Amino acid sequence: MKWIEVVQLRAAGSNRAMITSKLKQLTRTIGNNSRPHKIITYSRALIDTDYSIHIIHDSDKVEVQGSPLGLQLANTLKVFGLVNHSVWGEIID
């Protein structure tokens, strides 16, 4: 079953280059320690301070509170601004 975690950041301040660099570094470093199916980072169109990290898992069990990776990312990103962390399960017909 596929499920995703979405970690959203609304950064305080508008240093987009620094935050983007830090997000890339975090997802590479933390992602190497864990083996999610895939990690994709997005920035919101027209709003320089909004980011969304999607961690796509493919496992038998959905971790409803979030994976260790998702929880670590959410906790680490709190220093940059407001963070929202949610878990979504795939709907199977």
C-alpha cells in the first residue's frame, strides 16, 4: 500500500535561496538514513515562503503518526517557521 507524509513549511522571512539549500541538505542527509520510497520537495508558486516535502512510502503498514523520517523533518524545520505534518493513505478500489 502506498501512503504519503506531507511536511509543509511556511517560513518566517524570505531568504528563499538559504531555505531551499537547507531543505535540499536536510532531505539528502536525513533521507539517506531512512529508506522511504521517494522524497519530493516543492516550493509554492508565487509565495516564496511556502514549501512542501512529500515522503512517499510503499509498505504494508501506514504509520498514522508519521514515520521517524517525517517526524524528524517536521521537528527540524520548526526553527524556520510554521510546520504542518500530515499522513495520507492511498485509496484502493
